[in-house]
Amino acid sequence: MSVPKLEQLSQSVVQGPSLAAGAIPTRDWMDIPVKFTPGSYAYVAKKDKVEYLNSQSGLSFPNAREWSPEDDDWKLPEGWKEIILKGLQERLGKFRSLKIFMDCCVRCGACADKCHFFLGTGDPKNMPVLRAELLRSVYRNDFTLGGKILGRMVGAREMTVSVLKEWFMYSYQCTECRRCSIFCPYGIDTAEITMMLRELLHLVGIGINWILEPVSNSNRTGNHMGLQPHTFKDNVEFLVEDVESLTGVKPDISFNRKGAEILFITPSADVFAEPGLYTAMGYLLLFEAIGLDYTWSTYASEGGNFGLFTNNEAMKKLNAKMYAEAERLGVKYIIGGECGHMWRVVHQYMETMNGPADFLEKPVSPITGTVFENAASSKMVHISEFTADLIKHGKLKFDKSRNSHIKATFHDSCNPARAMGLIDEPRYILDHVVDWVEMPENTIREQTFCCGSGTGLNTDEIMELRMRAGLPRANAVKYVHEKHGVNMLSCVCAIDRATLTSLNDYWTPEVGVCGVTELVANAIVQEDETRGELEEGLRTMVF
Amino acid sequence: MKYAFSFLAVIALILIAWLGSQIPGMPYLFGIALPYLAMMIFLGGFVYRVVQWGKSPVPFSIQTTCGQGKSLDFIKHDRLEAPDTTAEVVARMFLEIVTFRSLFRNTKSELHDGPKITYESSKWLWLFAIIFHYSFLMVVIRHMRLFLDPVPFWIAWLEFGDGLFQVGAPTWYMTDIGLLAGCVLLFSRRLITRHVRFISLVNDYFPLVLIFAIAVTGILMRYFLRTEIDIVNIKQLAVGLVTFSPVIGTEIGAIFYIHLFLVCVLLAYFPFSKLMHFAGVFMSPTRNMKNNTRAVRHVNPWNPKIIPHSYGGYEDEFREFMVDSGIPVEKELPPKKDEEKDEE
């Protein structure tokens, strides 16, 4: 799908006509059916990917078929409605959050203008409250007394194909970023709603390829890019060569090495594409500078977890590789690279799903001796926690001037900020390595805006949607670019590095994107290095 | 339409109570039977709903952190926004419930030409909610005077505080005005704010109109129609109700039965409506859980047994490539087999 010109989209966002832009809808939302046109939806999962996943133990992805959202007939399975309602009932019994969130909303509207999708598209069904009502209306109809008796009068409606289509449309226009949830007086979390909607849709074979293909790749090859072990190794080795040619220091690396002290897992995108590559080079330089005894794994070569965007079972199955590999290699603990949703899984789900991790040891920094008490049980430490501790103890020597070509700002990724509370560690690091400024206060820390393409939505066919959803973030970047001359947007997320690049290219092409560890590595001073003037840091001369 | 229906429903309820209570013998229905029934539905329904929620487990620790989590010593931990201990969770919940902290954070976003998005603090909803809820709470507490004999001293203190401005005779209570104003403000907001109007249901307008009518009938009795009712008989009935020996003396006044009937409707409606947010706010997993999930394992009672695609299976598929590129393997390649094949 072609993306509209900047001027067109800029006008369209503001002038609508949309609810966000001030227009008043004339029809009740239940009377507005969804319409699928090219660009309004992500391509559906390929039949062979769904079949492969369905064949894996512990997973269920039924109803593999060829179909298109634009068709009237979605080739739903026999008895699809019962499957959905039974699935909903089962989930109401398994998740207290779902029950509470179905029952407690008072429709105060505090969440409405907090959503980046609503601000960018103006579509009322992108208000978090209405996104939840899409499901709540069906819940009322079949699971509450009032709904059964009074029906539509109390906001209940029957489960129909058009409701199902609406679910598909809007559960894939939510990035589970949880920004709305911090403003909700009851903490209603739209991420939970969206997760449930997506789980229910998978029960009848509705899913998108940009998510299911990575899930199947991660399952088979260990990473979502589908890199086979030798390719993964080659990719990292290319980076080693680049680092050597730039700095004269050749990082010592190993793969699947038993007896290493630490297993390092990061999103595979970092060893695959710019600008994540520079962050990966940053890891190599950083670990070399402190002489860390660590290994990469080709089997657990993915930090990210696309299973999180499908259902609990797939999330668990993919995540289980981390502990399985740590146990097989006999490492003491795991360090995780910069990633957003990966850290939601690691922080809030991993040990619950795949623990207890009693075969690992409580993480202790081999360089500083610091015990990471906050990861005492799950035994996985965030690279920013690890690095901040190194800096605090003076174990890294920096030459900040090596980043003098950069005026940075920092984008809090949704999940580290709102599902982990990892907010000040990256800032502490930035303070030591680069000159940087904050974006406006309503767009950072726990109020940070999503890149607009998370949860597996960073696919090209919905580029206009992504550019709209990313507008609040881009707008804040533009603000600091104009006011402070910011030319680099730093972040601690691999998806961000990919998606913010597209976003900035569209809205503020003057601003690049980098990982925090790239900036760290730019500034690190090591013995025996023959680093000339790297005018652009690690980006000088690469490729 | 939706709000109009709410008005009609409440008017119908008022008529039922007004006309009904005039029929001889019916005061017993409106004064005794319905209050007991409503209370039973309220208590039973409330407990039922909470138990129903409680029956579903909390499989994952899904706290939302609204500030810096506990991490390294030199990183300042935001104890209220990312609680690590039970005490910190209690403090967070206390402030959430007592001061509506999340609403206090509210902002208003606006789109301007450019495009440019602006955010400004917007405390109106918070203010309206505070006025409404605290006035309601105070009114409920003041009503305890009717059920308790002797009246506890602290109720008199609260009443004194509530009527501090000494306006009018009898002295107007601030919270009476507050409750009316709260209803009107919240109702108007629903009508005027375009996105809130778009999402509002009958379920949202009806309780506001109902509570407004309850407040109005109460205010009429206290300030304007004092001669129409018999306060001694009302007190006798109220004390009788809570001691399970209710007596209805002589004529109490229709306005009283209207007031009481509307309260009964509210009580019976409560457990089956969004008003249950009163209980739900205590149980919301995003707010009432500790952010210590990497330090202490949270257990999921229905954790399914799912194993990863095994390393063995992975190595079997890629062993040749792994050996070729020097990645250590668990099982070496059987090189002879290939040679044998070649020989064949």
C-alpha cells in the first residue's frame, strides 16, 4: 500500500473528519460496520505457517486456509460462534483480570485520548474504552443477567460475523502498549483485552502473517528472522570484523559454549539489520572491554517473543528456550539485550511460565560484585541494569566527545517503562556517554508513546496506519529536534530501532535511531585500541 | 435518547412509590419488605460478584509500573508507582482509592495544524469524581444517625463540619449540594464531551439520574417539606429495620417512601451494574500487585505443560551446518554413513 504524502497525511490527521479531530459521529458505534480495504489490515497468516504451528506440541492454531479479510466469506470453521463463546468463558475462568476489566469500566473516557492509534486515526473504535466495548458488548449479551434481559439497551450485542471482523480490525490496531492503563482509575489494561481478542481470533483461524511467521521461525530456527545456526553465527562474526576494522579490537565471541558464566540473549533483529547492528556491535565492544565470560546461543537466538502477540501457549513455548538453553549450557545466569516486549515477557511472565529457575545462580556482576537482588529468582538481568552498575563502579572508561556528533533524546519503550519500571537506568547511562535532552513530559517515562508498530504490526502493508499511530511519538521527536537540535533518538528496544527508523524517515527525517549500547560503545575507551576518528561512531565506514 | 430513557425510568419509579405508598397497607411493602429485599439483593449480589471474581485466578503478575522500579541501589525507586513490598502496594492502593490518583494524572490531548499534538493537565473529571464520591460518602455516613440510638458523637461532629457555613435554616449541608452538583456535573460531562457521549450507555446515565433523584427527595424532606414527614416515625422505622423489629407508626409521608424506594432500587441495581467498580478497584491486578516478579516467582495455578521445540530436535535438523561452521554440538555427525552412501 502506498503511503500518502507527508502534507496529505498531516492535513488528514488534523482535519479528519474524525472524532479525534472534533467531528461528531452521527451513528451509534454498533451501527458502523468495518470495511477492509488494502492498507487497512495486515496480511493474514500463510496456510503453511499456520499448519506448521498447529502441528507443534502444546500449540493450537486451527483452521489453516487461504483467505482474505476483503472477502465476505472468511471460511470460518463449523460452529465458530460456539468456539468463540466457549473460548471466552474459559478465559473468564482463567484470568481474573479479564472478569474485572469486563465488569468495572464506568466509561469515564479518561483513556480515550491517551491512545496513539486514536490520536493518529481519529477512529472512535480506537479509543481504548471502545476497543474493550467491542468485547464487552458480547460478554454482556452472553454472560450477564442485564445483558441477557435488556440486550442492546444496556450495550449488549450478539456475536456475529461482523463483530468478529470488527475484533480483527481493532485488535490489530492496538500495540498492547498499556499507556491507557496508567490513566484508568481502575487500572483497566487494554493490553489484556487485546491479548484476549487475539487469542479468541486464533481459535477460529484468524491471525496475521507478520506475527505467525516469526513465531514459527522462532520455534524452528531459534529466532524470528529464521536465521539458521551457521547464518546467525556468520552475522555476528561479520559484526566482529566490523568492530575490529573500526577499533582495532577484536571481540572474543563464542556460540553455544558450555561452561560460559553468562548466556547473552538479544533480539535477533540486532544482528540482522541497521540500525540494530550497531547496537549489537556495541554489545560486542562492551563485553570485550570488561572481559566478560559469556556465550551467544543459536538455539535461543531470539530475545523477542512473538508468541506474546498470539496466545499464552505460544508465548510460553518460545520463551521456554531461554531457560532450557541456560540449563543445557550450564551458565550461571542470563543477560538480556535491549528489547521492549521481550522484557515484558522476561519480567512478568517468564519465571511464572517456565520457572522455577533453580538450576541458575543469583546474578552477580563478575566485574563489580554487585548482586542483582531484583533478579534474584528469575536470574535474568537487563543489559541497562548491568551497564549502569559497571559505570557506577567506574569500570568503564569513556570519552564522551566521541559522541559529540550526536545530540540525543531518549524514547522509553512501552514495556520496560510500564511493565517493568526500567526508566532511570538507561538515563543514567546516557548521562555518562552522550549529550542528551528529554522529550516533553507527557510523552516520556511511564507516559511514553508507542512507536506505533509494536506487537507485530511493523509490516509494510499497513504503513499509513503505522505512520498515523506513531505520530504522537514522532511529534515529540520533532519538537526536540526543532528546539534543541536533537539528531538521534536513542532507545532500548529492537522493534523500536526498526519502526522508529521508518517513523522518523517519514515525519522527521533529520533524526536517526540508535540503541543505548551503541552510544556506550562509541564512547568506550579500551587499551590496545587503534580507533581513529570515528566521525559517526560505529557507523563510520560500515558496509 | 439514552439519557432521556434514564429520566423516564426514574420518573416511573417515583410514580410507583408515590402512588403505591398511598394504598392502604402498602407502606409495609415500601417501608419494610422492599428495604429488606433490596438489602438482601445488595449484600448477596455484592458478595456473589466478589466471590465470582475471586474464583478466577491471577495467572500472571501484570502490574502496571507508573514509575521507576526497584533496581540498583543508586537508582531511586518510586515506591508508590512501582511497589516492591506489600506495604508499598497498600500505600499505592490507598491513594488510588482515597484520592483517585490515576484520574489526577489525566491529560487532555489536542490536535493542531502542523500537525502538532499538545497535552495539558485536565483535572475536571478528577474534581467532579471527588465531589460526587465524597459527598455521597458523607451523606451515607450522616444517615447513620437514623439507624443508631443513641447517635454516636462523631456523627454529630461530621454534621457540624458539613454544615460549617451555617447557611439557611435548617443549616445546609455542603455535601447535599455536593452530591447534586456531582450528579449534574458528571451527567453534563457525558452529554457535552463528544467522545464520552459517544461511548455512554443507558447504564451510565441511569445511575446518575437515580442518585440525583434520591438526593433531591432527601433535600426536599430536610429543607422544604419538613412538615409533610414525621421524623420521629422515620427514626423509629429505621431503628426497627436494623434491629429486625420494624414498626410503621402513623402517616410518614409519600415523599419519604419515594426516597426510600429509589434507594432500594439503587441497592438492588448496584451488584449487577458498573457501580461494582467500588469493589473492583480493590481487585485490579494491574494496581494491586507487586513489581517484584524477577525477585520472587509468581505462581500460575493452571500453568499448562508446554515444552519448547527441543534442542535435540533443533540440532538434528541443523547438525551438519553447525559442525561445518564450528558450532559445538551434542552429537557428532556420523561421517562414515555419508561415505558409505557415496560408495553405494
